[in-house]
Amino acid sequence: QVQLVESGGGLVQAGGSLRLSCAASGPTGAMGWFRQAPGKGRKFVAAISTSITTYYEDSVKGRFTISRDNAKNTVYLQMNSLKPEDTAVYYCSAKKLLVITTRPDAYDYWGQGTQVTVSS
């Protein structure tokens, strides 16, 4: 069983930046980030394969960058030009398999979540 531990959330003003990190206790396949705003379902944000192929949800393209360090079993989410609508709990996720997917039910492991709040 792989454990995921996130860090890096917080409060930031609109236009600011935050960097989320997620450390896995062992090697995984594809990794991703999802977010959940109050009263909403969990939504896909970005994902990365072990070969560094990436995929983004349209609203974050050009603002967010996902990356990973396979030697450290760690995935990052650099978030720039943050907007109030980016406010949510952000969850790290990982799959046993290598293929990227946007479906949350395809991921095998989840972190505890980290709050990101963007003030206007």
C-alpha cells in the first residue's frame, strides 16, 4: 500500500503562486492532482506519466505545471496566476498503471488533501 503525503497549500492573493508537493512512500505509475471546491465533486486538474507525459484540465493550462522526480517518488504542482475560482482542497493521487487518466475512480492511492485559498 502506497501512502501519499501532500504539502504546500495555503492562502494567497489572486495573481499569486503556490507550489504543492506530494511524496509517495514507494514507486507508482501515473500521478495526478484533483481538486474539490465546497459543495462540488472532485475534479481533475493535471496528471503526469512516469515518462513525463502531461495532461491538464483546460482552465489551468498555461498557469499550472505538473512535474515529478521519480528518484524521490514525488510529484509537484506549480500554480501561477491563481484565481479565486482555484480555491479548493487539492488531492494528490497515484495509479499502479502507467497510463494517464482524468477519472478519479481509476486512481489507486490518494493523499489527505491540502487547502488552497485564493483571495480576491
